[in-house]
Amino acid sequence: MTNDIDTSTPPGSARPEPSRVELDRRAFRRRQTARSLLISVVSTIIFAVIVWLVLVNSPGWDEVRRSFFDIDTAVASFPSILVGLWLNIQVLFFAAILVGIFGSLLAIARTLRGAVFAPIRLAAAIYTDFFRGIPLLLVLYLVGFGVPALGFTDRLPMQFWGTIALTLTYSSYVAEVLRAGIEAVHPSQRMAARSLGLGYSKTLRLVVLPQAVRKVTPALMNDFVSMQKDVGLISVLGAVDAIRAAQIEVASVYNFTPYVVAGVLFVLLSWPMIRLTDWYTARAQRREQMGGQV
């Protein structure tokens, strides 16, 4: 009679140590990572030094430095430009909410099934085609100067019309992105939800849209980054935002440095979202690659 020997690891005991080969492999990877990082830093510094030397040794550098990079002018114009940037942030906040709502409704309208919804699908398709094709600057002029001229409303601030123009334009982009996400959800998900007794609206809200948004989140984040930049175009309507404040400063001191200050502030405003978008995209790619490994 043979005795069965339990060779399994008892609960709570220490996990086995990795082999020598595995330790050597990990050490090699660490060395390769450190070497790649060092090469990247050195090459970046060398490239930056070369570009800087080319700029400062160019014939017109002194004039460019005085016109665009004057420290005293930048310090003097910074407070008024910062106040104008706060207006851009307010417009961006409300426009982002409206774009999310209106873009979602457009995406749902474009994915409605059934012949009876054909007029709604056609209207949504015409809307998205039109506003994706027309430049945002023209939409700002049409909405900001054309709609008030109709006389239907009292005089409203130009940032209001700028928010409407941004919403009209970016809703078309967001709608198409969401529509692609909705159509990327496998039909079996809808069928499974309907078999559980969920109606169309609950299936869309609880099953389809969460998966669709997760699939297209990087694209939606990129659209938001683009809107962060384009919000500066409301200055063409006369709203005193960061760009208009910089223009006023330029006209008063005959120096272009305030424009550079406004540009730096917009970069600082967009940079966190840009980094977050890149991080999320890389994370999603890693998860897909890990899911595909056997």
C-alpha cells in the first residue's frame, strides 16, 4: 500500500524564490532599461543644446528676443492675461458639459434602428457632416454675429455665443466617436440584455454605452484637448479672454511677448490632459496585449 504525499505549498508559507536564471534575466532587463534611459536623456540634452546654439547664433536672434521674449513685458502683461484665461476655463467647462450631452444624443440618434427613425438618422447625419466640414472660425462668426442680429433674444455676452459655437462644432466630432464605439459593441451584448428582460433604453444605458465609452475614451480625451486650444478662438467675437487680453497688451506696448505668455498658459492648461491621454492610451494597449497572450 502506497502513502499519498501532499507536496502542495501549505497556506501562509513563503512563496518559492525565483531561479538564478530568472534573477539574471531581471538584472539584465534593469540594466537595459537604465542604459536606454541614460541614452534618451543624453541625446535629448544634446539635441536641445544644438537647437539653442542655432537660435542664439542666428543673425536676427536679438531682434526676435526683444520682440517675443522680453521678460519685463511678460511680467507686466501676465495678470491681465491670467484673468482672461479664467474666462476661457469657464467657457471650456460649460462647453464640455454641453458637448457631452448633445454629442451623446446625436450618437444615439444615428444608431437608432427601424425605418420609422430614418428621418432622425438622416437629420443627425446631415448635422454631423455639416459641422465637421465647416471651420470653427466661421461657426463662431455665424453664431456670434448672425444669431443676435435676428433679434430673438436680448443682448447676451459674447462668451455665451462662443460656448454655443463650440458646442455645435464639437458635438459633431464627439457624436461620431461615440457612434463608432456603440457600433463596436458586439451584437450579442444587446441580445443578452434583451433576453434578460431589459428594454431598449435600459440596454443602451446599462450595457451598450458603458462599453462604448470605454472603447473610445482615448479619442474622446483627444477631442477635449483640441477643444482646450480652440476655446481661445472666442476672442474673435470680442470676448476679453487670454488671447484678446494679450492682443490688447501687444497694441499698448508694441511687443509680441504677451502672445507668447498666452501660448504658454494654454500649454500649461492642456498639458495635464495630454499626459493623462497618453497614459490612458498606453495602459489600454498594455491591457489588450496582455489579454492576447496565451
